[in-house]
Amino acid sequence: MSVVKKTKKQTTGPTVLVAEDDEFLSRVLVDKLEKEKFNVVTVFDGDAVIPALTSGSVNLVILDIIMPKKTGFDVIDEIKANPATKDIPILLLSNLGQESDIARAKEKGVHDYFVKSNISLAAVIEKVRSYIHA
Amino acid sequence: MNVAAQEILGISLADATHKTWDDIARIESHDTDVLIDGKPLIDSVFLNQKIYSKEWYVKKRDGTSVPVAISISPIIDRAIVVGGIIVFRNIEQEKEIDTVKSEFISLVSHQLRTPLSAVNWCTESLLAGDRGKVNNKQKEYIARISESNKRMISLVNSILDVSQIELNTFTVDAKPVDMFALVESIIKESVHAISAKQLVVHKHYTKSLGVIVIDARYVRMIIENLVSNAIKYTPEKGNIDITIEERGADLYIAVADTGYGIPKNDLSKVFTKLFRAHNIMNKDTDGNGLGLYIVKSIVDYAGGKIWFESVEDKGTTFFVSLPIHGLKNKLPKAVS
């Protein structure tokens, strides 16, 4: 059973969905997003992304690639194939960083791709803001 | 047609006799016929009177495809093309090995980077005060953990770059690049290191550099490594001069510093993997001895040149001349 968690403090700000299977990394990222006044929905496997997107108004998805049940690449295909979700910006955050991974993700239509170890939390927030004009 | 060709194409000599190449097979790239300047490949061989050699796919009559290293040459008799020779080798197994190599690098990079990401984000969060107030001593310790972790990330990234070079999994993805913006972004990323040592950077490049179709990743790696070395190996209040110019068909890069220089005895080893000059061993620099090896490998791959001038205790200048076409998407190699 896939788990979807919503942020504790609902704000009037935009909503970001964080799909990251490493619960600790997810928590660190979610804490930062919440501190910056974003509403956050978290999921921990690939199967949970589409249900979470279709049941609420998510403004941007932060997506990992290596996740249980379904990889980030498969999730992108699902998001793009669904008329209700296809226009939601996707920011890939993964520790896979080969050119082939980046090229594959960009071909599928993600807005940006960052290697987690090479990007700071502050830079992630800056990117999120730039894509949803928050 | 020899026996190997019959086996690869799945056709007997008797079946192939009196048929044209197009009746037997197609040469494809990404599931479409290979075209050279809009013309079918075989027509181009005859029209241009050139040999074309590359890794493509041969699509057989049964609809299946085989990856091949193929070379197509015209037979020319007194300036007239009277026929052609197609030589190809099945490289299915080599492709499988390449895939395994690539998957291995992917897996290793993922596993090495995951714990480093956690340390990176946690230390950033703690230093920003996101998890409550930290006193100055704690801040100093956390900052040290963060710096050490960043050095580890840089080392892992360099090792992965070296692996890609040595496993020959280089691919080139050329796109229009705003060179001025690229160089500026590299300097912006180094601004803390530059200001910490009160270095003065002199920029000898302008917006007139314009847009060049090139693989930005490799150009970035070259400039980033040279600039990062200049910062590391220049003492406080020194100067760094960065020159970028388009010179004919080449991109010319020069990075000069007023740093420690390279001792005469070490000059021949500068581009060797894990090289560290003797005069910087006892200084507090965080080099890993991989940067110049990576730069040299990329420059060699692109068919460019790299050289340097250095005087100990005066400084070093690295020069790179990079053929722009060397980092364009690889086109069929034409041999006149």
C-alpha cells in the first residue's frame, strides 16, 4: 500500500509533491520547503505519485528516479500521458547523474534535472520558485 | 558476399545474387534510414566519392536489426564510380558490454552519492539555523563537516568522470551554448573561494563570444578545472586571467595565475593521473590530482591541444585549443 502524507501546516502558498523513497532525505527537503511556506505532499514510491497528483492541486513535482514499485522514468511517462497532470512541472532530483540519464529525462519532458549531492537545498528552493513563479 | 555477411544479414548467397543492397538490407540510425545531407547513404558514397564509416544498424529483411561497425567505400575507376564495397562487423556483444559498463557506473555513482547528499543537506540545514540555534563552536564544526563532505563529493564526481573516460562511455550532445553565460556561471560558482583569498580575476572575454554549437558539459569541465586549479594554487591577493576566444574553427582558452607554479622536475608529469606537484604537498590545498587528467582526456577526445607555461613561485598559464567540431555530435567520418 502506497502512503501519501500531507504537510502539517496548510498555507496559502503553492503545493509541491515530493516523491523520494529515502525517508530521511525526504524529511530534510520537506522541512525546508515548509519553512519557505510551501504546502508539501510526500510520497515514498512511484505508484503513489499519480493518485496524489490527481487528488489535489499540486503545482510542481520533485521526483526521484530510483524508487520502489515504479521508477521516476515510468512516473514521468504516466504524468505526461494524463491530461490532468501533463502540464505540472517536474524537477528530477536523483543521484544518478550520467549523461544518458539526464538526456532520457529531458527527452521525456522534465523541466530540470539535478544530482542531489551536487545541489544545495537553497538552490532547490530557488529552482522550485522559478518554475512556479512563487 | 562472404559467409559472415550472409550470417549477419540472414540471407544466402543464392538469394542475394542479382539483388541490390536495398533489396537485402537497410542501414539505419534510430529506426530511420541514414541520410547524409538529406540523401540516402549509398547515394552519398557514390556522389561524394568518399568512404563513410560509423556504428549504425543493419535492418534485415525479416524486420530485425543488428548493430554493426560499418564502412562503405566506392570503387573508383578512372574517376568514375563503378561499384562499392560494404564491410561490416556485428557489434551486438560490444554494445551489451557497453551497457553493462554504463549500468555499473550508474549504480556506483548512485550508491556513493546518496550518503553524501544526506550530509550535504543536513549540514546546510543546521548552518542555516533551520533546526534551531547553533553556537559558534558548533557552527565551526558543522562548517568543517560540510567542507570535507563537499571535497568528498568533488572527488566522487572526478572519479566518475575518470571512469567514464576510461570505460569509454563518452557521448557527445552538442547544443547551442551561450559561451559568455557559461563562463560567467563557472566564475559565479567560485566566487566564495575567490573572495576568501582576495584574488583578482581579470576577464578577457566579452558577450561577443556569442552562441557556439558544442557540448557544454565538456567545455564546462575544462574551464571549471582550470579555474579551480588557478584558485587553489594561487596564494592570497594573487591574480587570475581568463581568456576565451573563438579563433577560426577553434575555441581558445587560457587561464593564467600568479600562483605557486610547477617545479621543473614535475613538468613532465602534469597530466598524469593523481599527479600532485611537490611544492604544494605541504600547502593546505584540496586538489585530488584528477582535474588535469580529465581536462587532457577531454581535449584529446575532441582532437584539441593543451599546453602550459610555468615558473615556480611566479605562476602558471594553461592554454587549450579546442576544435569546435570535435565536440559536436559525431557525424559519419568521411575519408577523402
